[in-house]
Amino acid sequence: MALPALGGPPPGPSHRRRAGSDVLSHRPFIHTRADEPHNRIWFETTPRHLAGRGDPRHITQALRAAGWSNHSDPDYPHVILASPDQRYALALEPENESYSKWWRISCTSDTENWYAEFGGNTPVEILAGFTDALLTPVPETSTDVWSTLTAAGWTYVQDERGHELAEHPDGIMQLRRWNRTTSWNTSFIACAMLPDGLGGQESVWEAHLGSAPHLAAAFATALVDPAPVARAEFDVPHSGLVTQKPGGRQGNDLAKEHAARLAQARATAARNRRTALTTQPVPRSAPAAPSVAGPRR
């Protein structure tokens, strides 16, 4: 699937017909969210974990800028991307229900093997903490997930069975992990849950982060970021749970921010390629073969 550049000019007559001609241009005039961010009024929305999905190109175009290849079927509503070394793969396949797993990311290599899934309402700014971390080498040590959350005011408990749970002060957002010695599922699981009025709970979004601690830490860092995110008015799962303030950043500002994000992704990928080249072991040269003197004449 072709990914339109976020931040392009808003659609106009020149996009519909070529000047002086009745021949339709390569792009028909039709309303599409791919024209964003220019064709909406944006509101600074907090808290970000309840702000809804946002623009998926925040993720997909950043990965493309870092050299990920596109394997999507243009006739099917999905995006399939793979990292240059084929180590990581990402699928974005929207489903009917927003709580379904729209995003799937997997890793298969000699040193890593994990699988992650994210619901449709996972804010892309939070998911980007996870995917951006895929663009850099795996660190030797990673930030502690639970310390990141408690430093932001979350509560943390570990029960008698060793299961761990951190909860946002609003009581809606949680991050948990089962005891790795007693459960087959060692993933970090993030979820935003609301009472359904019937004694149960309704999922706003849920994410299974896989078992890589450095990726969970990157996700947690983005999760607790207090900065607002841009959303259209009421374009959120539950408008009563967020604060939306008009003004602030608008289309041109958001387009510039996105362009800077793509430039950063390209620079990160280029820097990693240079590092990989300079750290490759130098192959030993084969010893020179002894010279054999020919017969004297």
C-alpha cells in the first residue's frame, strides 16, 4: 500500500484536473484522512493513553524512512513492513472492533524471538516508543520498567505469587506481568479498562508487549510522557475521559514535526549502518604463498 506523505498540501482543484484539460489527474478528488493534518482543527488532548489511535503514519512512515521495506498488497487494507535485515516484521490490519489487535510485530533471530500485539485504540505516540526502539541496537542494559512508572506517580505491587502490577492514578491504565517462573506468558501487558456497568470491564485498548525488557521500557517511557497529543475534537474513544484544549499546534506545525521525525529516523538508520560497518571484524588476510624459484638457465 502506498503511504502518502503526511503534511502534503491540502486537496484543491489542481489535484482534480490538469490545467486546461478534462483528463483526471493521478489523484481523484475525494475526502480522505490521508490529507491530514491540514484539513482539521486540532486539540491538545490529555491524557495521551486515552486519546485514541491517532495517525498510523506516525509509525509506518518513520519505519519506511529508516529503510523498512513495504510488502503490502495494494488491493487489501493493510500495511506490511519488514526491517532491512528481515529481523523484524510489522503488520497493521484494521479490524471491525477497536479492541482487536490491529498492530502485530514479531522478531525472529538467533538472539531474539518474541511477538507483540496492540489494539486499535493504542495511541500511536505511545506505540512509537516501542517501534522507535527497534531502530537502534539492543542495549546491554535497559531501564527498569516499574521504576519508570512509579517515578510518574503510578502505584506498584507484587503479590505473593510474584505477579507484578503497576496502575495509573486514574485507575484505568495498568501494566502487568505474570511471574516468569510460574506462567508460560512472560509478556508485559498494558491495558486501559473501564467498568461496563454490569460488574465486568470494557477494554479501551490492550497491548501485549512481548518479552524484551528494553522494548517494554521504551513503551513505558512513552506511556508516562505528560505531553498532550493532537486529536480532532471528540475523535477519541471516550470524550468524557480526556481534556481537549483548542489552539496550540495546527496542520502546518504538525506537518513540520512529522517531517523532523522522519529526518531523525533516517539519520538514526544511517548512523547505525555506519556503526555496523566500523565494528565488523576485519577478515584475516591469507598468508602469502612461498615463492618457488624457476630453473636457472
